[in-house]
Amino acid sequence: MTQRAYRYRFYPTTEQESLLRRTLGCVRLVYNKALGLRTEAWYERQQRIDYKQSSNLLTQWKKHEELDFLNEVSCVPLQQCLRHLQKAFTNFWGKQAKYPRFKKKRNGGSAEFTKSAFQWKNGQLYLAKSREPLPIRWSRTLPKGVSPSTVTVRLDRSGRWFVSLLVDDPTITPHPPTNKQVGIDVGVSSLISTSDGEKVTNPKHFDRLYKKLRRAQRELSRKTKGSNNRYKASVKVAKVHAKIKDTRTDFLHKLTTRLVFENSLIAIEELGVRNMVKNRKLARAISDAAWGEFFRQLEYKCQWYGRELVKIDRFFPSSKRCNNCGFVVERLPLNIRSWDCPECGTKGIDRDINAGKNILAAGLAVSVCGADIRPDNHGVKGQLRKTFRGKKQKPKS
């Protein structure tokens, strides 16, 4: 079975909201306190504090009079936040993530409950320390006969409450194979261009609400810091950002689901999105297109439904290579959207559709024979080469 998280919005009662806000505050306090101690121990004594030591410190903190309120909430979310902190440090030491950052109150927060901290009765969810079930708005039904293994409660910056139920979903099964295969090239004006000649226009969700966002941010800048009016204005800004995020995510889910259902093999380019957004002129457009989220959804949905996803090297000249004869143009600036092949005479080659066809051909080569797709003459002439002893040789002439 495949684990899947079902997220729902809920509207807590006054008593439940008070308890949940105290829980989120305690989780944030414990996380920040443990992070500060671990940072201090490393920089002052070169000592690493693991999860077991942090858990022992939490037990001591609960005995202090000034931290006695930690006993008023469930202990499970407090332990879980220490496990998350341990995972964050593990990723940092493994050079897979940056150094963990402190949690801020204005970002909302989340709390994770395991089976010992909630009850699932007759399709209703009861959290620890709460007598009434969460008033969840069931926008979609859970699979029959399943019960959540983990529950995560989240408060976003706009003040909305969400609950995620992690279940073993028996409905996720491989789909029957199809005869269609597709290569996908992502872009800014057209979000994707496929090898079939289809172009999906980029909705540009951020640009659609940009004026409304500017107006809300302008009102926020005029409010006095620390005032209640400034807090209300910040919630308005957060609601606009939430609207942009929700519409973008919904659009990408519908698009990726359709692509996965229709094609047995999907070939894409493995782009360095984090490096590309460093370009100040294109950063906003690339971020609004959300290529990283698009690739992430494609990857896990292909695993769910038994599809093959092939990633092509980012240096493969998909746009500059003629899909008819294989000729590679020396330069192809971004403002040139179509070009003529001087080798075979093909005219009006659309660079995006051409890239999709080349990505599909390269993906099939990788899928069939495991070929290493690299551009021609990728090695730099005169590059310093490393010898067996670690010394550098002179560049070759």
C-alpha cells in the first residue's frame, strides 16, 4: 500500500482553537529552545546534542515553574517537533539542506499527533485534551476501511486551519499501460510544450493578483508596527498570497494528473531551478511558473500509478538541436522562438515543440539502452585534470 495524506479544512470551536494555539505555541517554544541549545553547544564546545539528550532536556523543562504550561498540552507534538529537529540536523550534516532556522509566530505553525494522541471513531477525529471531535469540512471522502496513522494540524498565515490525515491508501494502484509517450519542455510564456505539439499557456497566477497584492502591501506599510491594525493588514496580505498559492497548486495538480493518466512514459529535463531563479530578470516569472512543484508532482504520481519518468541532463541541447537531422545550432537566444535548419532546410522550427521532441527521443534512448545523454563537446578544452597523487597537470594544448 501507498501512504497518502488527505488534507481538509476545519473550523474549530473557541475552546478547541484556544487549545490548539497553546499547543502550537508550546511546539514552537520547545523547537526554538532545543535549536538554541544545540547551536550553543556546537559553537562553544564542539558538541553534538542528539534527540535522546533533547528529550531528556524537555523532561527537565516541564519541571521548571516558569515552563509549567508545557504540561497543559499533549506531550506527543512536543516529542515530534524534537524528532523533526533531529531530522533537520541530519539533513544539514549530510549536506542536503541548510542549517535549521527558528520558528516564527507570524508563520502560523503545525503540530503532529501520532496514534497515542488522537482517536478515530465513526469517521470523527478526537485530539488529545479535547472532548469534542474536530469540525472538519469533508471536501472528499476517505477510502473505506482506513484509519489515519498520523494527524498534522496546521495554521497558515492567513488564519486558516487545516488537518492532514496520513493513511495507507488501497485505491492507489498502477494504471493500465497506454501507447502514448511524451516529452515535455517547460517555459515561461507556455508553461509546457509537449512533443505532440500541445502548448499549455502559463496562467501567471501571480500577475493576475499582483495589483491586489501591491495594494494590500501598501496598506500594511502604513500601519504602526506592533498595532492591531498592522496585524489585520498582514492577514489581508497573507490571504492574497494564499489565493495565489492555492490556484497555482490546483492548476498543476490537474495538469500533472492528466499527463500521468494519458502517457506511459514521460521525459523531462532535470533543470537547476534554484540556480535559475538567481537571475533577477527572470526570477519572478520562473517562481510563478513553479517548475519545481510541477516536476515534484510528476515524480510521485508516476510512482503511484506505474508510469515511467525519465530525466534528461540539463546540458542536453534540446532547443538548439534539429529534431529532423540532428544539427546543433551554435547560438539560439531566448528572443528567437523559431528558426530554420541550415543543414536539412527545415523551416519554421518552433523551439519549444522541437525541444519536446528531442527530450522524448533522448528519454527513449535512456529508457531502452541506458544511454548517457550529454551534449557534444561538453568537456572544456584545456581543463585542469586531477592526477593520481592529487597534483594538477598543465592544460593540454
